[in-house]
Amino acid sequence: MMKKVFFWCKKAVGLPMVVAGVVVLVVSYFTGLSRLNSVLLLGLLLVLIGTAGYVWKAKRGSKY
């Protein structure tokens, strides 16, 4: 069970997480929730973790 969870997490880290963070930020702007720091922090964390995961996967997959 845990291997399936980790496999899914490895696939989700990267560009999908960046897109999810951007969607959270856009939705919070249009719904008026942009005044809540927790929502903005969630979007920021998703974008940062997704970016770091994308770079980590690119470096790990490279032969050089």
C-alpha cells in the first residue's frame, strides 16, 4: 500500500503540482479568498515544491 502512495507522490511532484498551485492562487483571487494567508501560502508551497521536484527529476534522469 505504501509503495503505491510513494509511486503516486513521485509522479505528482513536478509540473502537476505547479499547475495545482497556480490554480489555487487563481481560484482564490476570483473567489475573494486572497485575503487569507493560509490559502496564499498553500498555493506558494505547491508551486515551490513542484518546481523543486521538477528540477530534482530532471537532474536525476539526466545521464550527465
